[in-house]
Amino acid sequence: MLRTLNTAERNIQSLPPNVITLAANTATLLLPDTRNVPGEIAYRRIQNVGGADLYVSIGVTTAAGAPMCDNVAVFHKVLISGQEMDCSADRQIICGFSVAGTTVATEVKQRLTL
């Protein structure tokens, strides 16, 4: 379900910042699967704040559940330095990959139950 959020909504809480450093040529978890998390995730966003390209896969893992992403065939989007991606509609796992390594900032807002 897609909901519109008011900017002054009182029951939205920002989770602590999480800045993730991706090692070169290593698939890395950026945002976990939240489909079965109690409460409602209202907003999920990532931003490539490093200097190298960031390849992003959505909902792709190995058979063991490890992050899976690369720069050849297992990615959905490429974010250059400074670009952001709204992941609010994608509650599945979000993975990242960078050939040279990069840094990703995440933002997650959760709706509190009253």
C-alpha cells in the first residue's frame, strides 16, 4: 500500500543514520527486507555519497540469503556520486555493489503505533 506522508505527521520517527562503506567488488546489504517487520516503514531512501558508481539490486540474494549484486548482470539501477534513490515502495532487501568501493547514506522513517 502506498501512502502519502504529511511533513508534520506526529507519529513518524527517523531511525538513526547509517552510513555504509562498501568495499571494492563486494556485494553489501544496504537496507534489510522489511516485509515482515512489525510496524509500518513509511520511508526508505539511499544516497551514493562516495566518489564511485553504485550498482543497486532489489530483492536479490544468494540461496543462503546473502546480498547479491554486481556491475554486469545482477543490478537494477546505477547511481552516480550524489544521486539518491527512493526505496519506499521496495520493502525487499536492497543490495549495493561498487567496482572501486563507495559510501552510501541511508534514511529510514518508521510510523509508530499509537
